[in-house]
Amino acid sequence: MSLTLVIGNKNYSSWSMRPWVLLRQFGIPFNEVMLKFESAEWDEHISRLAPTRKVPTLWDGDAGAASSTPVWETIAIIEYIADRFPQFDIWPRDVAARAMARAVSAEMHAGFQALRSNMPMNIRSQHPGKGMKAGVAEDIARIEAIWRVARERFGSYTESPFLFGQFSAADAMFAPVVMRFLTYMPSLVPASTQYCEAMKIAPAIAAWITEAQQETEFVGFDEPNASPPV
Ligand SMILES: N[C@@H](CCC(=O)N[C@@H](CS)C(=O)NCC(=O)O)C(=O)O
């Protein structure tokens, strides 16, 4: 049975991006169902395709089918992918690296509210200097500390540029943060900039970016720095 991932707009949906790039980067086949925000399709199908009326939702099988298993909440989706495909190192194999990868992924899932609300993901736009509201600098400092410690303890001994060496779920969890940094361009230490540069050319992330840039829908809720097109 194949997987189906229900997602939102690639330009805006940071939560959707995480499992999508994880599956794609590991070459795990899946069908994609996109429900665009603020659309008639969303209103018509979201209750049937997403138990919490939020994206992403992963279905093991056809989306919405009684015989398929739905999995919601990004961190749970990632754990399901790891359980379902044990042949892939979705989490790092080393137990200490794995513990830290899980911890920083959980921290990302639950936290960084100031960054998430003041710098909404908007891949096709450039808003340098915008969004630096209360709490955002602290969130960015914590993210840079996470990236530095992961790279120093686990990543820098490998040829690979990712947090724990090979691409893992932790990189997928931070991919939308990288997108935000590329849009809002806060000041970063050189190691963080290098990580962002490596992430944006990882094949799955580059593919998501390309598709996001082709989208034209304007979702006002995610556009605090722009006016709707007339
Ligand atoms: N905690 C959820 C968050 C999911 C979420 O908030 N998704 C947003 C899109 S990125 C959504 O579906 N928003 C639509 C809505 O709230 O009506 C997760 O981890 O997946």
C-alpha cells in the first residue's frame, strides 16, 4: 500500500514541508494531495482528509479511505515514517546523536513561537529585515546554538553538511526555518549561513522550493508584509 501525504500550499505550509522533504530526500514514494488554503477544495475536503482539519496528514493508503491509517501532527508523522521504513536512517543511527536529533526536533515542534508567528514561511518572497519582533532574536539564537552543537558533536566529522552528518528527520524539521532565514535574512553566524546554503540545494528541498516559487495564490494570513494583489 502506498503513502498519501495531504499538504497545503508549498509557498506557505511550513508543517507540510517537513514530511514531504523527508520522504522525498529518502526516495520513499508517496502520492501528494494538495489542498490550498482559503480555497473551495479546502472547505470541501479538509474534514475527510485531515482528522484535525490541519495539514500535513499522512495516510498509509488512499487519503480518506476507511481502510487507510491516518497520521497527523508532524512529529508523529515522522516517527511513523521511521517505524514504517526501518531500512532508512530517518533518525541518526548512533544512540547519542539519535537522542539529540529527537530532542531538537521535539523542541522545534513545540517551540519557537515568536519566530514562527513573526516570520511566516513565504518561500517566493524576500522581506529582509522584517519580522524581528519581541522574542525572535532569542529564538534565532537558540536555533543557532542547536545547529552549532549538533554539527560540532555529530556532523562535522562527516563529509556531509547536515546537522547529524547524513540528512535526517532533524534537518527536515528545521528546513522551514532555513526558508524563513532566506526570506527575512536575519544576521547569522557563518556556520549557520553555510548550513542554510547546503540545505537549500539538498535535492528534496530544492524541489520543494521550485514548486513553491511557481505558486501564485496569495494567502493574507501568511502575508503580514504585503498587500493583496489587485
Ligand atoms: N501541530 C501541527 C500543526 C499543523 C498546522 O498548523 N498546519 C497548518 C498549515 S502549516 C494548517 O493546517 N492550518 C490550517 C488551519 O489551521 O485551518 C503539526 O505538527 O502538524
